[in-house]
Amino acid sequence: MHDVSEVAAQPRVQIRGDLISAGIAAALVATAFIIPRIANPQWVSKLYAASAPIFGSWLPHIGWGTGPAIVIAALVALQGPALAQRLPWRRVLAMSWVTSIAWTFALAMVDGWHRGFTNRFNDPNEYLHEVGGVTDIGAMLRGFSGRILDFQPDSWTTHVSGHPPGALLFFVLLDRLGLGGSTWAALACMLIGTSAVVAVAVALRAVGAEDRARAALPFLTLAPAAVWIAVSADAMFAGVTAWAVALLALAARPAGSHVAAVAAGMLFAFGIYLSYGLTLMAIPAVAVLLAGRTIRPLLPAVAGALVVVAAFTLSGFWWVDGYHLVVERYYQGVAKNRSYAYWWWGNLAATVCAIGLATAAALHRALSPRVLRALDPTALLVAAALCAILAADISGLSKAETERIWLPFDMWLLAATAFLPRSTARGWLAVQGIGTLVLVHSILTNW
């Protein structure tokens, strides 16, 4: 038998580990902010991020979203954990999504209606700049690769050229549905992006981790990532791929249907036509199958994915050609000058800003060998997200702006908060809220 004092000391040791983990993450972020402030100005200019490691500009400010954001953060910190445990499942999902939308919109309104929301997609480098020129979707797909490289009369804008045609197609279809313009684009991305909160919870419950899902929901709802979910296409990417994982998890249940598996495969495949980097979502997909201890959904999921791949290929866009061209285009721009020596770890600091110190504090719990050996479903998904981020970081194809680019992976990292003791949940939620409010009021982010 264990000595009573030894058993009692274990929680204290783990909480000390939480604080150490959070402290290391905070030191990383502080260092990433300080280094560009004290380094050689010529070197700093090559970072191409005025508020590195965050892509934006230093501009202390408040807005009419300040008050609501403070209130929402306080309410979630005080009431979120209890409500997440007590409410019926469907109601807690609905409340989490609505609260996430409110939190995300309030953060955007700190910058103001026009500057923080409606005008973000009006940037000439954004997708909407090309929407009006797409009069024939078939012709756009057939000629897409030919316009990826820069310094041509008809080169795509930065964001369109840097992604497969699925991203542009999304905004073109939105326009064809009568929802054109930057306001509708921003609203669509915010609604789809915030739905990732629900998708993560649905996936966790489907693999038998409802308790973990309920514990993580307040942290997912109050995620610092909401700063970039408000108005960025990457928020939409995060929502699409989160539902791909959730549908695969539903299909992996003993009573799971092939329909859910096919739908999951189609969303996974559409994800790689939204962003080349989302091929890394294959890692969370494998984690779901491991958590469900089955490969039964694999064949129907692959069949669904092949339908999407065939549709784009037969329409004239070959993904592999696009990928090779986009790597070349990447180094035609500022990426060739951005310092990998800074960004390989600066990217990780930006990720901490997106997931918050509470998530950093919980990672050592979620990734402990004991938990992983037991194939804990939540831990597997957290580990998969971290592997995806590290692979993206090592590639060197994501230098800066990863606070938005890695949103599809960040949403699964946030699930690590489910491992924090319930007795400390309110305190860590307060840390999340305060950190997010400081960031959004100090920096005018580009998204």
C-alpha cells in the first residue's frame, strides 16, 4: 500500500508540473517578443512581422467589443466548468457554440466593425480580390496551376496562389449564392470556424471520452485562437477538417455508419484542396482509428476522399503539380528572406498565443507515457495535433503567421485542457481570458 502522505503529494507534484509547463511556454513567448525588439534592425526587418511572433502591428487600443469580451471571459471562467458538467449534451454543445461565436465576435469588435470584421477580406492579397474575375469555374480550375507562379501578368494574388483552388472556390460559390462581399465572407468563416468547438467535443464523445469533452468545452469556447477565427479563411479550414475528424470518430463507433465514414473522407479530401498543409490532418485521422481500435471506416472514408480527388482532377487541377508550383511561389516572396533561425521556434511561440498557457500547462499530463500507452482517446488526438504542428514547423513552409495557419491543428491541442484538475479549471480559464484580452488590446492583428 502507498503511504497516505505520498498519495496526497502526487496531485501537488502534478500541479507544480502544470505551473512549470506554463512557465516554460510563457518564457518562450516572452523571448519571441523581446528578441525582435533588441536585435539588429536589418535582421528584424527580414522577419516581415512588425509584432513578431504575431503577424500584426503594435497598437494599444480598445473598442466597443472590449466590455462584452471581458464579461464573456468572466462568465465562462466562473460558470463554464459547472455548466459543462451539468447540462444535457445537446444543450451544452449549443451553448458552447453560441458562446464561442459571441467571444469571437467581441474580440473582433475590439478593433471595430470595419477594421476588425467587414474590411479584413478586402485586402488585395485576399481571396475576394479574385472572385469577380471567375466567370467560369471550370476554366478557373483548368487554368489554376498556370497562374500560381509570381511575376506574370495574370498571377493569382498571394493567398489564392498559396492554396489549392478549393479555397477560392468556396468564396466563389458563396458569391454565387448571393452572399458576396467581405461581410458575408467574414461571417461564414467565423460560423464555420467556431463550429470546430462542437466538432472536437463530438469527436471526443464518439471515441468514448465524454467526460474529457465536457472538461475541455469551456477552454475550447474561450480559446485565444478566437482572435484569428473571427476573420480568416483558415478558420473555415479548421471547421471543415474538425468535422472530418468528428465524422470519422462517429463512423468508428461500434454502430457507426458507412455514410459518416464517406462524408468524413470527402471532408478530409476537400481539406487538402483548401490548403496543401492539411495533408497533415491524416495524423489525427489515424489517431481516431487508434482510439476507436478499428479500421472499419477506412475503406469507405478512402472511397469518399477519392470522389473529391477525382472531381478536382477531372476538372483540370492536379494537386501534385499545384504543390510543387506553390513551393516555388513561396520562395518567390518574403519567405526566402524570413529567418528560419527565428521562425522555427517563433512559430511555436505564436502557437502558444493561440492555444493559451492553460493548454501548455496541460500538455505534460496529456502526453505522459502512461496515458499514451493506455491509448487514451483524448491524449492520442492531442499527440496527433502536436505531431502535425512539429512536421509543419520542420518543413520550413510555414515561417510566420502560424497563429492562423495552424488553427486546424490548434483546435485539437486545446483538448489537452481536459486533463487539468477540475479544482483548477476556473483559474486556468481566467488565465486564458486575461491572456487573450491583453493580446487583442495590444496588437492590431492582420486577421
